[in-house]
Amino acid sequence: MSNEAVTARIQPVGISKASIPVAPGSRSGEQVYTAICSSCHATGAAGSPKMGDNAGWAPRISKGFQTLIDHAVKGFNAMPARGGSPDLTDDEVARAVAYMANKSGASFTEPKVAAPAGGTAKVDAAQGKHIVDTVCSACHATGAAGAPKTGDKAAWSPRLAGGMEALIASATQGKGAMPPKGGFSGSDDEFKAAVEYLVSQAK
């Protein structure tokens, strides 16, 4: 199976990063845009400025970052408050505004996601399983394109011979018919959790 065929196979089950279970308030601007804002801002629906349309965004950007955030939080014209997603925090809305505006000519600073007390935010096993179930299983559930099937210890054994770090690096970069990160568009940490979950099923 060619790389193009694998990509086509994966595409229908691709997930938005924001759909992955995350702690409240921890979604990035790109995650919020992909899961929510893109429903209008990817096409210009209801008079919304399309992301990447510098001319369409220019008069809005000129009003300032805080004004754009206020409009997005409270709702403005045809846009409902928080884009119709009341679970979004103010910071998540601000990150989405910064992400879209910066792709359209602005240079706003996207509010950072705060790490939990005691260290860096971690991606848990449940998130890894979610990614496997919704993305990786397109090939690993059936062994398509030579992918080792989930739970097949014999198939996974030679791949684990070089160690976990080497396996993760290889999968992240793409190998053979497998595209980089298996076509997953999330972070490296999220993808690492998916690889670790797959490996755990082969032990």
C-alpha cells in the first residue's frame, strides 16, 4: 500500500486535537480552532473572517487583541458567545483568537497553558488509547500496509528490540508506508502516549 493510500485510509478517521480528553482550560489555540472555530472561520460562514485572509482580518486586528477576545467571549454579530461552546475558558478563547489572528497577519501572544503544580503537564494513558482508537487503528487494527496489529506480540517484538525511544522516534518521523506520526496532527507528547499504549498491548 502506497503512502498516499495510507493517508487516504487514515483521513476519514482523523480527529481534532481538541477532541482528545484534556484538563479544563488546557486546550491550545490550534486545538480550539480545529474543533470549534473552523466550522465558520475555515469557510467564512455567517460573515466570519476566514483564517489566513489578511485583508478580512486587518480591520478586526486593528481594534486590538483584548477587543477581539471580548467579542469572542461575549459574542458579536452572528457569532455566539465562545463560538457556541460554553465549556471554553476565557484563556482558551484567547488562545484561539491569537491562533487565528496570527495566521492572518497579527502578532499576538497566545496565552500559555499552565502546567499543573509539581511539574510539566502530562498526557495520560487514556489519551493514548483514544488516539489509537480513533487514528492508529485504521492500520494497526487490521495490519494494513504491514503495520503490526495491536496486541500481536510476535509482530511487535522486533520493533521493540531497539528500545522504546528508537521506536517512538521512528514512528514520529514516519517509516515505510506509515506517514509521520501515522497522520496524527497532535503534539509529539500525545503521539508518544499512543505509541506507549500500543506497546503496552503487545506485552
